[in-house]
Amino acid sequence: MTTMLDHAARMGVTPGRLSIDGSWCEAQEGKRWSHVHPATNEEITTIARAGQADVDRAVRAARTAFDDGPWPRLKARQR
């Protein structure tokens, strides 16, 4: 039987971390919450709760990727 954990593993989800600027990192405030599958009560992963500093860092990285990177010139399928 395939579970949500199998899907998370295939997608490379890193429990309890944020993906910012192409790499996984810890949240500045270190807060997390657990995601539980409602049908199976299986804990899927822990998820970092981004604070203001994390959001600011992610927005700066996204702005740089858009302004200086190839992202805006990629076709939708490549994004």
C-alpha cells in the first residue's frame, strides 16, 4: 500500500525545514507543526512555520530569481 509518506519521500520533502532560494533551511524562529493525514491519522511530516524574517528572505530570493535569473523567460511547463 502506498502512503502519503511515500509521496513525500519521492518529492524530496525535508521535514521541518523551509525551501528558500533553492535550498532547505531552518526557520528563523524554529517553530513547526505536524501535518496529519485525516483519513489514516498518519503523521505525514512536520512543517516549518515561517516567521517574518523567513518571509522577507524568501521574497528577496524570489525577486532576485525573477529579475536576474532565467525564471521569467521559461515556458510555463519548465517552471
